[in-house]
Amino acid sequence: MEVFFWLSKENKKKIYCFIDNNPKCICSKLGDIISLNEAFTHKEIKAVILSSYVNLSMLKKEAESYPQNIQRLDIYDYFAKNNYKLEHDFFDACMEAEGYEVGFPMC
């Protein structure tokens, strides 16, 4: 869901729905939730982002059942091919417990 907020207004308009088998998932606050069972009856769906590192193996297995015309976007594969090794969801911020010094003056 965090990725949605990174998008420009123009790109947010390109998001047709969120696919999740949990109708009360956190994405339900952003728009239509469509279960996997009904997802590919919608002609508007052209691609699916496999967004969860934690559930990536399950998402890849699920993706095997997608119609051939649906593009599967494995962002972790893209990162790996570009020498970025991730061991967590790409949208989770990772930082030291004490945070980072950004140089703001303290009043």
C-alpha cells in the first residue's frame, strides 16, 4: 500500500484496483478490493506487482495461475538484477534505532 502514496496523481489514476483475498485489508481504504478469484474477469487489469517480500514465494505460486496476458512484475527480481539485495519488503524503511542525523537545527 505504501507504494501507492509514492505515485504521482497521474499514475494513481492508472491503478484499477487492489487484489487481495482479505476484503478488509489495509488497501481497502484506497479503492476497490478484488479477490484473486474474480480479478482476471476485469479486462482493465494488465499487470500485477508482486509486492511482498515476506509472501513472495506464495505470490509467485499464485502468479502461475494468472492468464498469460497478465504481466507479472517481480520487483525483487528487478532489484537483484541491478545488484540490490533486499531481505525485507522494499517499501519498509530500514534505519538504525536512533535514526539519522539530518542537520536540522534544534531550538
